[in-house]
Amino acid sequence: MTRRTARRTGRLRTASAIFAAWSALTGAALAGAAPAGAAPMTGTPGFSRLAPGVGYTEFDIPAAAGVTHAHVLGVDLGNPDVSVDLLTPGAVAARATVSRLTDAQGAVAGVNGDFFNITETQHPGVEATGAPVGPAVGGGRALKAAVPDGQRFGPALPPGTSTEDVLGVGTDRKARLDSLALDGSVETAGTRLPLGGLNQYALPVGSVGAFTADWGQVSRVRATCGTDTDRAAPCSTDTYEVTVRDGKVVSSADTPGSGPIAPDTTVLVGREAGAQQLRKLSVGEGAVVRHRLVAAASKTPYRFAIGGYPVLRAGRPPAGLDDVTSAVRTAAGVSAGGSRLWLLALDGAPGFRSGLTVAEVAKAMKKLGARDAFSLDGGGSTTLAAREPGSTASTVRNHPSGGAERPVPNGIGVFSRGA
């Protein structure tokens, strides 16, 4: 891992100066002026060009708990050669480092993504899945839906937000904040069962969840643990699993299993009332499983979406953002009507580890010019990796606070055909 370790000092830089540096880098004017009276940030003389439409910079941010250091990617989605997509290790329930994901998928740069099921200390003997909390869309495919709010890992959600919140980029190449809800069912000759989950590490009480080849090999037992309001509640004792292949029920079991799922197969896991409904299905019976993610706001299909929670909407922070707890954090911002994306990762080196509160993250993103901003996983997960021009391998630009990269389930990858 290489980066300049000395703290940078230099002239004060306002959001408008950062905008000017980005415009000079891309050769295009940036829509939307910087906020009037934006507080200054100290840092570099401007963005360095990583690839056409992709720039990188770093600067200090004075904060309540002390000065922290930010690493920022500027992404021009108005450039037809530039795109953003989900970084994934190939399965929902799997993890890899950001630098490895970035290189494996040929991205110019990437940051870590959603919060995830990192541990299972409350449920001895149950395997932590490593699966993310919120919805995920990669390459235009819906990979998973959101767990219940009470099953979320990470800091408490701000009022008015939920695990269904996403940052997404549509087929119109515009970035936006939205929420994605699951719409799915299991249909047989005589019944129609609603789906309560898709490739999730936690299912709502009394529901049926679908697991596909996208889930991976990890045990599905965790999906039946906890409740909608208490992640630490005991695992359900009333469970049932049914395997559907090519439109027919082929097997069943009293407890959820593990192992890879074939592409033509869906495994249905039920708990409580959902388990009782699945027990009514017979081997050989026809069953059709349908599922999709439905956007609350956008009518444009999403090519990419990732979970987290909003910290800015239309230039305003939601009420109730944490302004007490400082930490190393990762965030994304949207400006220029969705044509610009800002990806921020704080440095976890000892001298900067005090970090920012969530409220301070919102302020920092606004100073960058973001109208909307979104908090991603932080702490030891916070990582920004990027290639040098002409290189095929990325380097980690920040210092992960744990001393080394933490494997994560997904991230945001930045791609440029002109790299």
C-alpha cells in the first residue's frame, strides 16, 4: 500500500475551488454552483486525473474531534466512457477487499459499500453470512433485498430512513437516492405466497424468503434468527425449507441448509407462519417463484444500486443526524442533476482517526457541492483504492483504521473505457 503519509498543509480551499479544479480536469463546466459561504477545507492544489472523467484529490477537514483527512473521487457520469457499478466478490454472502474487487472487475477506482452481517456473537453456532444489509443491484440485476430495520448492523438509522434506502445509477446514467422494496411471490395451483425476502441474512418474522445462485454457499440458518425489532433475539424453532427446480418442488427439509444453489434452482426458507405454509407444498408440485425490486421514486430502471442511508436530500440534512459520535466514514454525494458523483473515504491513520460525525459528513459533502449524499459503511471497512494512470493494479489511498484492508461484501466501482 502506497500513499503520501505526511499531513498536507497549504492554502485554504473552498468548495468553489474544488469545483474549479474538477472542471479544469474534465474540461467541462460543472452544473450547480458551490454553496455560498462554504467553509474552507485545507488540502491539495486540485484533482489528479486517474482516467478520462475520473479524478482524485485529498484534503484536511477541521472537525469537532480534531482534523481528519479526506480522500475523494470525482466521477463524471456525463462522460459516455465513464460508468459506475457494484463491486462484488461473486456472491451476496461473500467478502473480499476493495482493492481486490477493484482489480478483479477492471475498475479504475472503488470504495467500500453497504453495512453487513459481520458477526454473530448473539447466536452461538450460527455462521455470520457477511451479506450486506440493504438492496443490491449490479449490472442491472437485482441481487438482494433489504433486511428488516431491526436486523441492521451498523449505527442507528436516522429518523425517516430505512434499510430499503439506496444510492443508485439508472439506465439514464443519472445518480440519485431512492428506496427499493421487494415485490415477489410463490405461486402454486392453489396458493399464492408473498415473498418476504430475497437473498437476505434476516427474514421478517412469519415470512418466506427466496435464495438463488446469487446467494453463494453460506448457511441459510441466519435468515431465521432475530426478529424484526431485535437482531439479538433467539433463532426461530419453527422453520422449513423447500427447493424448487425448473418450476417444481424437488425436496424439503425441516431446517435451512447450506452449499451452492444451481442457476435453475430457488431455495425457499420459511419461519413461523411462513414455515407452516411451505409445509403444505408437496414434492412434484408446480411452483413459480417471482421477484423484483420496485423503486419508490424513479421510473428509470437501475443498473446499479447499493444500500446505506441518506445524509443530505436536496441540500438539506435529515433531522436527527448523529452530531456526537465521530468515526472514520465513507460517503457518496450527487450533484449536477445526477451527472456527478463524489466518493469520499476518510483516513484511518492514527493522526486522523477521530474522523467525523454523521452530521459533519453531511456538511463536508455539501461543501463539495453535493445536493444529495449517502452514508456507507465506515470504521475498519472504510477504503478507497485507485489505479495510477497507465497501471492495471490499484493501490489503497487511505489508511484503513484496522491497519489493513477489511474484506467487505460489496462496493462502488468506477469504470472508464479510456483508462
